[in-house]
Amino acid sequence: MMSDKQIPKTQHAVLICEFGAPEVMTYQDDVAVPELTDDQVLVKIAYAGINPVDYKTRQGKGWGAANIKKDKFDHNQPAILGFDMSGTVVKSRSTDFVVGDKVAALTFNGGCYAEYVAVDAKMLARVPKTVTLEQAGALPCIGQTALQFVEFADIKEGEHVVMNAPAGGVGHLLIQLLIDKVAKNNVKVTLICSAEKYEKLDSLIDTSQLAGWIDYTKDETFPELQADVLLDLVGDEAGVRALNVVKDSGRVYVLPTIWVDKLKEAGSQKNLSVEGYAAQRNGEDMARVLQLVADGQLTLRLQKTYPLAEVIAAHHELQKGDAFGKLVLKVS
């Protein structure tokens, strides 16, 4: 165990001082280790997940960038990206976690592209012994999002659900949760993806349980499936194109909330209900997702792990948009 005297004052971390391309990120030493406030713990990070929200924040888009500008850049201070992490508690100001606990969390406060991070205890969950820290570091954002999104959609018995991007970080977990509903609730599921991604799904699900599959690379106009629900994990023109599969007055749930207005306008003639969703971070859902993986009910696919110092290459890979599963940064 690490005593207060053994916790270093400085650390390696990835900093940004401006928004832009991956190259605005710099891997530096002599970065201050964060101080704790009440009900926080200091975690020595083992792995940090990277997500689309990370590169969008780096580009200056969305809530993450707005927070960084207000809290850091407007005061001439650098920022540390990263919202996913797993690691070991090295200091605690919470009665719920002690030094030595293996934990994971989705923070929303950034700071995870570093060796140490201060996290509110209510965001943390202990990592089960059968789950590796590498798995746990990849899970927070995508796991909590997939779990909450399928509950938010409130899919009823017998409904037909169409989903796109089933092989990405959130998607490859979400499709497993949906397939579980096929057997239990007589739900029909149709996917929108490329042939390459469809073939890879065989390692995650029994594709014979699907109602169908649309190859977006070949089908210029999607069939009018009269589906009850569209789960759109892409948005923009891909989301607009997918509206054709939904019946009049059907429901559309889109994960990139920035596309809600565009989809509402595009689907106005069909009187579609369009709602966006953003993950709500909490330790309870973190624990639920970790337990699903521990119990073998959810399979996490890790595509590649990069050293923290190679974060620029990791962001370039993520922005290609063709990952199957999750990219992770190894910190310590």
C-alpha cells in the first residue's frame, strides 16, 4: 500500500492548451497530482478508455469542450482529457472506499489521461475479481451508456427495433442487451451495418436471432420496415437516412444528442417522436455493468491497447470510425 509520503507530487499526463487535431495533445511530466476534496478518492490509474466524446471535446465540440474553456482555457490553464478509468485507490476521503480497492468510474470531469485522478466516491464501483483492470477501464462510458440507453428506450413486448452501428464501443454492448430481449420479450431486431461488421458480430451474438440486416454500403434507400423503434448511434445524414425504416408516429432515440433537431425536422412528416440521450454517471450503474461482464452475460471486445504516450495515434485510430469494440490507453 502507498502512504501519503509515497504519493508523488507530480505525474505524467496528456495536456491540451487549445482545441484542434490530435497533435494538440502533449505527453508531459511534472504535472501536478490532484488534491482531494471531501468524499473523493485518489486513484492510481491503470487503464483509461477513449471515446468519441474525447475527440469531440479535443476538437472544441459539445459540453466537454465548453467546460474546459470555462474552467481551464479562460484562465490560461491546460486541461487533461479522459472520462473513463480503472485503477487502485491510493488515498481516500470517503468512508466507502479504502486504500488498495480496485475501482472503475465514468467521471465527466476529465483528468483520466494521467497517472492519478481524483474522483467523487459516488461515481466509483469496485472491480470484481474476475474482471481485469483493462476490461474495467474500457467499460465506464460505453457500459453505462448501453445499459441506460436500452432502458431509456423502454422497448415493449413484440416491438420491432432497428439499430445502427452495432459494432462500435456502445453498439457492441447494446446489441447484446437487445438480443437478450429477443428471447425474453419477443422483440424483433434489425441491424444497419456493413457486411464486414455483420460478419464480426457472429463472435458476440447468434445472428440467426435477428429479424434482418440492412447493408448501408449497398442499399441506397432503406426499406420501409414499419419498425416501432429506431436506436440511432450515428446521427447526422446516416440517422436521417435510417428514418425510412420507422413507421408513422414511431419512436427514434439518438445517442449523439446534437442531432435531435435535425432528425426531428427530417421526420416531421411522419410525426416521429425523436429524443436524445446522454449517459448519467453513477457508481450503481458502473457496478451493474461490471457484474454483467463478471457473470459472462456481457462480452466486452477490446480492439487495441495503446500506451498513454501514444495517445495521438489512438485518437487518429478512433476517428476513423471503423473500430470493432473499444480502444484503451494503458497508463501504469
